[in-house]
Amino acid sequence: MCRIRGENLLVKAAVMNGPFKPIEIRDFPVPKLEHGAILLKTIASEICGTDLHLFKGHLPEVPYPIIPGHVSVGIVESINGEVIDLTGKTIDKGDTITFLDVNETCNNCWYCLVAKTPTKCPHRKVYGITYSAKKPPHLLGGWAEHIYLKPGVKIIKIHDDIEPLSFMAGGCALPTAIHAIDKANIRFGDTIAIQGCGPVGLWLTVIAKFSGAFKVILLGSPSLRLEFGKKIGSDLTIDIKDLRPKERVNKILDMSEGRGADVTIEATGTPNAILEGLEMTRDGGKYIILGQYTNVGDVEINPHVHINKKHLEIKGVWGTDFSHLYRAVDFLSIIQKRIPLDEFITNICSIEDAQKNLEAVERLTTIKTIIKP
Amino acid sequence: MCRIRGENLLVKAAVMNGPFKPIEIRDFPVPKLEHGAILLKTIASEICGTDLHLFKGHLPEVPYPIIPGHVSVGIVESINGEVIDLTGKTIDKGDTITFLDVNETCNNCWYCLVAKTPTKCPHRKVYGITYSAKKPPHLLGGWAEHIYLKPGVKIIKIHDDIEPLSFMAGGCALPTAIHAIDKANIRFGDTIAIQGCGPVGLWLTVIAKFSGAFKVILLGSPSLRLEFGKKIGSDLTIDIKDLRPKERVNKILDMSEGRGADVTIEATGTPNAILEGLEMTRDGGKYIILGQYTNVGDVEINPHVHINKKHLEIKGVWGTDFSHLYRAVDFLSIIQKRIPLDEFITNICSIEDAQKNLEAVERLTTIKTIIKP
Amino acid sequence: MCRIRGENLLVKAAVMNGPFKPIEIRDFPVPKLEHGAILLKTIASEICGTDLHLFKGHLPEVPYPIIPGHVSVGIVESINGEVIDLTGKTIDKGDTITFLDVNETCNNCWYCLVAKTPTKCPHRKVYGITYSAKKPPHLLGGWAEHIYLKPGVKIIKIHDDIEPLSFMAGGCALPTAIHAIDKANIRFGDTIAIQGCGPVGLWLTVIAKFSGAFKVILLGSPSLRLEFGKKIGSDLTIDIKDLRPKERVNKILDMSEGRGADVTIEATGTPNAILEGLEMTRDGGKYIILGQYTNVGDVEINPHVHINKKHLEIKGVWGTDFSHLYRAVDFLSIIQKRIPLDEFITNICSIEDAQKNLEAVERLTTIKTIIKP
Amino acid sequence: MCRIRGENLLVKAAVMNGPFKPIEIRDFPVPKLEHGAILLKTIASEICGTDLHLFKGHLPEVPYPIIPGHVSVGIVESINGEVIDLTGKTIDKGDTITFLDVNETCNNCWYCLVAKTPTKCPHRKVYGITYSAKKPPHLLGGWAEHIYLKPGVKIIKIHDDIEPLSFMAGGCALPTAIHAIDKANIRFGDTIAIQGCGPVGLWLTVIAKFSGAFKVILLGSPSLRLEFGKKIGSDLTIDIKDLRPKERVNKILDMSEGRGADVTIEATGTPNAILEGLEMTRDGGKYIILGQYTNVGDVEINPHVHINKKHLEIKGVWGTDFSHLYRAVDFLSIIQKRIPLDEFITNICSIEDAQKNLEAVERLTTIKTIIKP
């Protein structure tokens, strides 16, 4: 798919030059592959809430210009040397693969080796977020015709039984949700409240029901997403436009004999949700805070009422690791028989239309938007 | 020790009639024992921070008038029927015992049986706090010559090798601290920061060092308590009067190669301590909130910075159960060889002097104050 | 349903007088209710593998004669005093209820209070197993027209939306399986091998799939049960009559890229299954031993190969507690929409036919046999 | 320390050519350093039980000839390029360091990334055990004047306040024991039984007491080691030559009100110890199997009596990772003030005397033997 302009092969990409600057469509040269590197022909990447944060400058130390797009799927176009996946199988030209956007986790620092918390490794980089497009190999994000996979990028072959676009139904939301579910450690029989019905909240609905929950309550807006939430398993949906916070909490109490959710998972990005989440969780329950990915403000809580007396357990969840992506790929093969994966993807656009579709993501008129070069 | 006034046997007790009302010294009749009940002759009870909260009306639904004093030690004066301890041994007249102040946990409700969180049982009562002195048997608190142990109160014989007063060095602080240490689940090698150097913070210092911590940092005030903290094991003490919050946090970072404490345990009772505690804990670490026993206000936190990005785990700890008291009794036998238990007790007073000594507890001029009828 | 013989009301029951003695049908007087006791009119009880063990004398210290039948469902016929369930609701005459067969767990001993392992409480009694029918109130097992619920027996109302017989589809197997699943702590994505396809193995299949497992492999015999296993969710069934142990293990390895099951759960009652189970579990995996309910012999293992080098975690699971039964009742309401509950019950018989049906249970020609007085 | 023979610099090493072949003293050329490699001048290495296993051919796939010695300490003699430790500090010539013997854990396979069990990584190599001395760089074991650290070997600087020989008092036993303690997850107040009083059992004694255990019982032989066990903290020592297995178990029961140890840790290398260990652990307790490092036979257990009815948790522990070594280094700085580290080392020998001292290790007449070139 590389085009020729004059004598050069060129790769088209959508570039974010800085906060609130319009997305620019640029051509980059085809990079030379280091030993162990792969050139991927992009099948699809996504526009997600994080890209909106990038556009608004909510994330610190982003090396603009960047090519956004962190979770992507593509076909191996060329490889320099031999590259294997985690089962030891050789990656071949023509394979359909995805890769872990989180890269360069060092396996050599205190966080990696002693704390065993690689998501906090200081050397960690993320495709589509913390790699600059300024210098070669440039193509370190998914909103481009090709993606350059650096040596050591962790790769998973997509199963034959699943369409690459169905994989994108999971996108970055599914591994993120899996990380939260791992932390939630749901007990058989739990009642789960999920705050936020974006792709992460929707996937949490699916996997909470798949992980032993008896009841899942989904709170959010707009109704497009909530309706889809019902279809994929929520037992009750609450439109936050219809009820005030106190009424929302009461609905949860009604569903749980007056106690509150055993586990509440926050996937909103709104600080105020925290207070409400604490209140809708039962005494001795768990509250997983996942959605506060950027700093958009403080929240006032009462440590006696909300934490100490409540005997509560609160867990912040940061990033994902390979185990989450790996299981996401397997899970999609299984769950596609039960839920309509294609309905997660409400919009498919070209690289050129990235800007317009980013705006649609902000207006919440979509569930998932996919870029297909 | 029962006195005779005219024809009646009478028991002297210090009674708290309501918030900010002066402690009253009253005589009560000797109660008739139900089947399974015990009359204890009080050796000692304590005046602790909770009693100050009771005096200031910080706790809801306290059925004043009450006889304060929740953890006590005494000698069995009479028993109606046979009472056994948890090993099946019969309790005899003359035995020196303590008992679990938390009572009537029902073992029959959702919290006891399904959630297995008996500290949140709605039927739970606490000696010295939630039993009124208005009606017979009256004597349901430790600031009295005698204590009435209702049938079913859980009893532990005090080991022969330990002085009853040494047991009071642990008092209610030690089981409370043990509950927090259970929740903290210290990993061999952890650096622990402890906020607050009252009896709970001091015991946390001792048992953190006994539970695999390599470094313990104790923060608080006044110096009397911090000095004792050094004596019983803290590797660094920080007087909060000497340093501003940011400087305190920096001290912790210096002790941990810039990362922060692996586990921070809050034992202050001050909402503002929460923000500081979150900041002094490392990414991926744990924060145990123990000291927010009453509602004394809100605190503003940033859920992105302090929880989500930090990948933090926060646990509120409420109350104690029998396992904590049981191990406290055993622990005192062991630890008395290593630390000077008697120095925990800085003040011993009579029932009549309860009011005066409660005021001293407020001024923080003491470590532990014991009432000895 | 009490019959009158002469002037007395009588209750018919099937009595096991001792190992290998024929089941005797006897009449007992209607017991007088202590305060807090309930007389239940039996709707159904079950004949399970444990009853076969009782018949063969495999269990120690059984106080024959007994009325077998530990998990039962019935209608409240009379109550002496007020009895509440765990939500505080009053139990009324005419309510359809089940009850926890495990009784008299003391909440007062070291196992209950310090170790928090009530299934090992030395005071524990079990309906249908450890209560003798010799003395009044006699009716402490389910193979009878009426069951006497002693004061303190823990009760759950059966949901209106579920047939009492559907509840018996769970019977004692479902709470037992829930206990094992709690211990297994399945991680989202695990491959689970289940040894044994009796009612417990079949329920394990259902709830493993409901608890985050991606693949469930069911091993056992005969084909009647395996076929049903396929219907309720197993991804692969292995008839142990068709393959030798080594071949069975290889099948599991094939399903897991050569590694073995992440979690294997044993529900066979055969010591030899242990060796095979250890071999089919992956390095670093978990092995839950549930089915060795009686002592039927030893097994030779290699601690280096099977445990140490394998970095394996093995957990023995003993008995059930109230939380397991409670969730079983809720679960049946949910799962009845997905699987054919009534097909669990292959045989329904009268009290008089207990003996004949016990023999059928031994021949494994049934899935579940229910006694319906 | 490299010697010159004719024109070549040579490094002396003790080489194990195969099972039961006499240790040979050989000279190797000084290896050329790859980029990222380090040449270490050996201060000390150790002769441990594993070396005896190597000598007897108990371990599979050992690529004889090898230079034994897996945990060592040395001085950096030369470095090719920049090498950093886990805190990001540059390693300099002259630094005293130790290194993780376990190497080439890939951080790229299913065990490393999905199961997060790097000790089961199939690419894992171990200095002194699984590296052959046949090919350059030859020097991949500690019984040599120099050790070649391959690029990526994980390094820790030894604290200034500790003697290199004191570090060897920990040797490979201390990180191994730390791994077991992590798995044991001791609860404050536990009674711990330790089977085996070799260096691992002795270190387990020290760190169990440091990790919240109230009582530690050490079982083993000979008396030399048991006497030292008393000195470093065991509350009771049992010489297995003095008592029969049943009597030993009874001793443990006596120490625990008839229940057995809360946690038993096996560090013997003898299959028969397993049966005894299962019996000395309380119902609902934990049994950590650490010492079955090689296959020296089977053991017959009763799965009903020892696992199922006991409600037991058994954990096999394999190998160590960096977190264990890292904490071992820190721990030695702390514990040297409380216990006589130097008394762990009963024998110090030259490379030439390796054979003789290996035989002494077999006769159990030593605690720890150190090779000092």
C-alpha cells in the first residue's frame, strides 16, 4: 500500500502536532528495519478516549508531533531477521497480528523486578502516545498506512476464526477492562456496579458477567451506549441524565437488599464519579478506580464515612500488560458467539477523516470508531 | 470490693452522661447474673482516644449515660453456670481474664455469614461504647469496680507470665494495630510509614518490625511519644511540628530511593493526614486507613494523581474481632522480653480521677492512661 | 401429611441402621418443638454419593441409626417462636425453605474465631450424617416426611421464581462445587480440568464456565453423565473408559499448548485420580482436591516431580459453609435460563424405595436421585 | 589475580566433569568481553547441597563439564560498555557486587508474561549449574578465580556496611528461604515448623521469626546445626535422631494446643519428610515444599486424611528470582546486628580443596562451606 511520490515510497499518516492543533495528514518515508523489527501494514487502528485526552493536552510529557493509535491490527509486510511470538512460533510475512502498545518495559528496574509492577516501570513507552513522529522510524502509532514494530515489541497472532475488525471491537478497551477485572477479583455471586458506559464500561459489563457476577448494573450516558449495554448483559442500566446521584445510589441499594455493590468499577474519567462510587459500594466491598487516566480535577471525600467505617478496599489500576492483551485475543474468539461484536464499532473512517471522527468521539455519538487506512 | 451502703452492695463507676457533661461518679447495685454471665472485679481499664471522642459527641447513636472503658482486665468474682474459653477450658473464680469488647456479633446475618466481615454486623455491640448504663445490668464498661460479662462474651485467660498491667500496655491499641497489620499484608523487606504516634501508631511500629518490615518510619507528635517510638523500634521518627507536609513526604522518599513507603498506615484521626499519606506511598504500594474512627471532616484528593496513576491499593479498617485480641494476649508474653511494656503506661488513676485524666489524654501529655479502681 | 396410627401422629422415615444393613422404613412420633425450632414438611431430599459412603461405613463415628438426607427443601409446617433468615425477614408457616445441613458450628472455638475455618470446628454437626435418630427429636435427616430444624439452624427462603425440585438439581453438589470454585480463584482466561462427572463435577463444569474459564475439560464416566456435561458447557469431555491415564493427560496438554490445565479440580473419590490430576496441571498451576471425602486408600506421588519442580499449589477443600448454600440458591434462579436444570434429576423415588435407588446410585446409572415423600 | 603461563593470562577453576568424577583443577583463558559483559574477580563462592546433587548426577540435562558455584560475590575487574544496576546506578570497576545466578529468563514467553511465573521460563539458565565450561567464555560458575557475567546478568552492589564474607553467610540459602517465606504468607502469630536444619532451614528460622511468627520449631540433624538454630531464634529444636516420626509430630502438637503448626516448611530433600510434614500441620494450615529439589523417590500419602479432610494448602516452591536476592542483600545489613553471621560459615577453602570440602558437605559436618580463591 506504500505509494510512490517521485522516486520515493511513502507512508501516509495522521499526525497530532500538539494540543488543539488540527490533525495533519503527512507522508513519511518507509523506514529501514533494524534487526528484529517488523513493518506492519495497518488493517485498522482506533480512535479512543485517550486520543481525545492527547488532543486536549491532558497528558504530561507527550512528545508532539505524534501519530496516535495505540491498539491496532495489521499484516506483516516485512521482517528483518527472525521474530517469534510467546509460544515460540515464528512470525511470517502475511501473518495477521496485533502487538502490545506498551513497550520497553525494562525487566531490569526495581518496579519490574522487585515490586513486580511493570506498568510503573520508568522506561515504559507506549505506541501512539509517548513516541514522537519527529525522528525515524516515525511510524510509531496506528493512524498510518504502516506501523514500525521495534525489536522486542510483543506480538500476538490473531486467530483464524476471528475477523481483524472483530478484534478491533475489543481494541484498547478490552485489555484495560481485563486488568480491572483481575484486580477486582470477583467472587462467585457478586453484584457489580460499573460507572461509565464507554467501550471500557461496556467490556467490563461483558467480562464481569463472564467472571462470576450474578448482577451487573451499568451507569452512564448516552442511551445509545446503555441500550447496547443491555444487549451484552447488564441487568440494570441507569442513565445518569435521568436520575440525580443520590437516586442512582439508591437504585444500587435496591438491587442489593440495601447494602450496595460488592464491587464497583469506575470507568468514567470524571472526578465526581468517585464520591458516588464510594457511596454505592457496600461496607467491606471493593472499589476499582480505572477511569481517572488524566488529571481533570480533585474530589472531596470523607475518609471516615467512605473508607474507614465502610471497611472499604480501593484499588487504582494503571495501564495494561501483555497478559491482558493476550487474553483479550483469546476471549474475542469465544465471546463472538454470544454477543454481536460488530455492533461495538459504530464508525469506520479513513486516515484523512481522523479529525472529524475525533470530534464525534467527544460528542459521545459513537461507541467505537475505527480508522481503516 | 463491693461496698455496703446501708443494706445494699454497691459498685462504683464513672459515668459519662452525654457530650461535654462532666463525668459523674455513681454507685450501682450488684447485678444478678443471668445463666452464662460472669461478674468481673476490674483490675484495670483504660482511657483512650475513643473515650475522648465519646466525650465530645463524635460518635453517633451512643446511648448515654454510659460507663466508658472497652478493653479491661479483671478477676472472675462469680459465674452463673459453666463458661469456657475458646480452647474449651472452664473459666474459674479467681481467674485473671480479659474479654472481647465487641459483642453480639450475630453469626446469623449476611455480613457475618456471606461477606464474612463480622466487624460490619448490624447487631454488633461494644462494651464501654454502645451499651447504656441506664438499665440493669448497668455495668457494661470498664471504668467501674466491677464489669458484668453477658452470656456469650468471648473470654481469654491472661498468661501467668504476664502482669495484668502489662496486658493493659497493649489495651485496645494493640488488637487494633494487629487488624491493620493483617490488612497490610507486609512483604518481607517492606518500608513502612506510620502516621500518628498515639498508642496505635506506637504498637504499629512494634508489630511492623516484627512482621517483616526492614524500615519503619514513625510520624507524629509530641516528642514524648516519638522518643518512645525510637526506643521500641522505629528507624526514623519525624516530628510533624518540625517539618511541613511536603518536607515530611520528602524524608520518606529519601529513605526509599525516591519511591515512597511500600505500605503507609494512617493512625491519626485527622482528615488532612490522608492526602499526605497518599503522597508518601510508592506507586503500586498500599495505604491502610485506620485512624478515621469518627467523622471530623472531609479531605480533597486527586483521584488521577493519588490513586489511578499511582496504581495504589487503599484499605479502610474497621473495628477488631476476636482473632486480634487473642493474638495480642500471646504477643505481649513474647514482646515483653524485648521492649519495656511498662513505659507505655504513663498514667494510672482512680475511677474518681477519670475526668481529669481524660483531659490529659486530650492534651497528649500521656502515652497510655489506665484506670485502676 | 402426618399420619395417624391409633391415636398418634406419626412421621415416616427411611432409617440406615448401620453399614450394609438394609434401609428400614420406620414411623417416628411428631417431635415437640423447642423454642426457635421449626417442623418442616419435606418436599424433597436427595440420595447422593455421601449416602453411599454412609451405607458402606466409610465415614467414622456415624451414630447409626440415622435418617440420611443432608440437603433438602420443604415447607414450614410449624414454628415455636420467631425465627428470622439472614436478611432479618421472619420465617412464616407455608414458606418454602432450605437450610444449611452443617449445624452447631460454635463461633466460639479457635477454628471458628482465630483460624476462621469454621468447616473445621470440632462442634460441627451435619443433618443426615452425624445426628442419631435414636433419641428425640429423631427427625434430623431428609429421608422423612418431616424434618426437625433445631433452634439456630440457618435458613434460606427459596425464590418464588424457582421450583423446589429445580433447587434439588443443585442439591448438595452445588454448594460443594461453589466452595471449590472459591478456593480455585479462577483467573479470567484459565483452562480448567475437572476430574469426575458426578453431580459435583457437573456443577463444577457449569460454574467454572460462569467464573471466567475459557476452556473446561470434563473427565469421567459413564457416558450418560459426560453427554450431559457437554450440554451444560464442557468444551471437551474425556471418557476414562476410552483412554489410559497417560493418554488423558496428553489430551489436556493438547488443549493448552503443551502446558496443562491452569487449574484442575478433583471430584472423583478415587485416590488414583490424584496422581493423574497432578500430571495434567501446568507448572505453577493449582490443584483443588475436593472428592477425597472418605478414606479409600493411599496414593504414591513424587514430591520433586509433582509439587516442588512444578511450583504447584494444592488445596484440600473440606465441607461447606452458609455462604456456599446462600449463593447456590441465588445461582439456580439465574442459571435455569441457560441450562436444563430438570435434566440433572434422572430419578425421583419415594421414601420406601430409598434402598433400591441407593443401589442405582452405586451403579452410576443416574445423575441425581431425589426422594420425594 | 590472573596468572601468566607462558604468554597467556590464565584463570584457575574447579571443574566438575560428570557425576562422581573427581573435581579437576583447570586453567582457562581470560575471556573477551562482549558488549555489556563484566569480568568479576571472585571474592567467594560456596559449596552447597545443590553441588552435591550435581556431583551425584541427581539433576537432569546438566551440560558437564561445568564450573559449579551459583551464588558468589566478587569485585568488578573490567566492563565492556556501561552496565547499570536496578536503581540506574552505573557499575564501576572496583565495585563489590553479587549477581543473580538465574539468567536468560526471557520476559517473552507464556510463563514470563502471562502466568508471571518466571522461575518456570523454559529459557532460564543458572550459573554454576546449566552453563557448560566447554566453550568460551567458560567461566560461568563461581568456583574460579574469575566469573564472566554475560550481558543482562542482574547485578546488586553489596552495601558498604557488610563484609563480602558476611554476604556469603546468606549465600544461595537466604534467597531460597525468602522465596518460601513469600509463599508461606505468615500471619502475625503463626506457629511455624521447619523441617531440615541445613543452611536453608536455618535461614528459614531467622526470617520466620522476623516475619511475624510467634513460635518456630526446627527439626533436623546433626546437633551442630540444631545448636546454631537455637542461637538464631528457634523456640524448640528437635533432633530427628532422638525421636521417631510420630513422637516428633506429637512434640509439635504439644506446642500448639493439639492442633499442629499453622505453617510447615520442608527443607530436607528427603521424600519421607513429606508425610511427616503433612501430619505436623494443623487443619486448614499451609505446607510449603521447598527441599525436594531433585528426584530422590516417591512418597505415599493419603489424600483424604492429609489433604482433603485437613483442608490443607500445599505449595511447591521452585527456584528464586531477583526480588529474593535483592532483599537478601538488604536483610543481611539489618540482621548482622542481631545474629552472628560469621558462624554460618564453618569452612573456608581454596579452589584446589573443592573436592575434599564437597565430601565434608555430604557428611553434614559443616554448616556452610565457602570457596575463597
